[in-house]
Amino acid sequence: MPAFFLLAGCSYFEKEEDRKILVRVNESYLYEEDINALINENTSKTDSAIIVSNYITRWATQQLLIDRAQLNLPESQQREFRDLIENYKNELYTSAYKDAVVSRKLDSTIPMEEMKGYFEENKGNFKLTEDLLKLRYVNLLEGNTNLKEVKSYLTRYKRKDKQELNKLSLQFKSYALNDSVWVKLKTVYDKIPALTADHREELLNKSNFLQVEDSLGVYLIYVKDVLERGEDAPFEYAKPTIEKILLNKQKLDLIKELEKDITKDAIKNEQFEIYN
């Protein structure tokens, strides 16, 4: 049946509550309001008719399958499905309510001292699953006349050296001089394409200098510090995980408090009784 006929002639199916019925499958009804979200003012009449017709066909097929299943599936299996549906509905309601209440009380800012305290107490639980480095590097064009000086500045890296590197930074194709942040070895390979797996041993050598080249230029790299896979993770690296753990703990504590209070109030107001 064409979709335009269903939309135009649906007054025949109107119920007392003025909800316009488009389709009936046994005792199930599809109302006009159910398909309103499928189309908008920018949808052409032709596209609207196709969209509505396809949706109606899918909906009707699903209802027919459901009805057929209810006729043919064993009652024990249907009872199991009803229990699962009821449990799922209850879980949705209770989870939504608990999340709404807890979100109002949850303090998303975890004090730094609390995170550090948790880290010290559980340091053994935070093991590295990959190699980390602290390093600085500069990428120069091949033949740069300041190559020797830049190498010296990058290696010594005193206050004066930092100032000189800043002065020369316009000559650098790329660079990273913040050596206080732990970086994954994989990230170093991604940032410095001239590096290969053969450089791994040198990169994992603390206080080591490397000079590598490719067709795009020269990379000067100074490895300040190294932590290898399996070692204890540093606090700054574990911090995001610790923050999530403590937030989740706070959330669980608030949920326990909510459940305790709501039960206590129900008993007090005689809404909850246990009969012996």
C-alpha cells in the first residue's frame, strides 16, 4: 500500500485519544507520531514516501515475527525472556537515577596530595607496559652552519644554552625541548621518522646523544632519562589512571550511601517492611 495513502487516509483509524494510526498488525499499532522523527522539512515528498514505506515494512515484519514467536516458543522460554526484559528495565531505571543523584554530589577534582598518597600506597600496581623516555631534539636542514653549536647547546642544556637555542629556533624544521615529560618510545619513532628499530638500544641509554639523518635533514637527539617496560611507572604517567580510580571509588561510595539512606528512609516512613 503506498505510503501517501496511509498518511492521507489514516483518519479512518483514529482513536478516541486522537492518535492517528498508520498501521495495525494484530493487536499492535504504529502511530503517525512514531514516524514524525524520520522525516523533516528538508526531505522531499518522494524521499519521505520511501522512508516511511520502508520503516512501516520493517516495523510490520518485526511485529509479525514477535507474534509468531509468542505463539510458537515454549512458555518457559518466553517467561525467561520476560524476566530478562524486566530486569533490564529495572537496571536502566535504577542506574539512571543513581547516576543523576551521584553526579550532583560527585567532586570531579581530586586533590593532588590524595592522588600522590594513593600512588605511594599502590606503587607496585603501576607497571609500565611500554618504554618511556625524557628527551629533547632538534631537526635541522642538512648543511646548517650552526649544526655544531646546536649540538653543544642541546647536550649541555644550561640556562645560556636554552637561550641560544631559542634564538636559533626559527632555523629548526621541528623541535621539542621540554624534557620534563615522559614520552612513549612509539611516539618518538612517530615524531622522528629517521629513527629505526636499530636505534632502540641507543634511545634506551640514559644521558645519551644521537645524530640521525634522512633525506629531509638532520636530527639531534639527547636522551635525558629512560624507564623500560616492566619498571614502576612514574607518578605523572600514572596520574590519569589514578584519577579515574579515585573518581570511581568516590562514585561507588556515594551509591552505597544513597542505597543505605533510601532504605533507611523507607523503613522510617513505613514504606518498607519485612514480614516474618
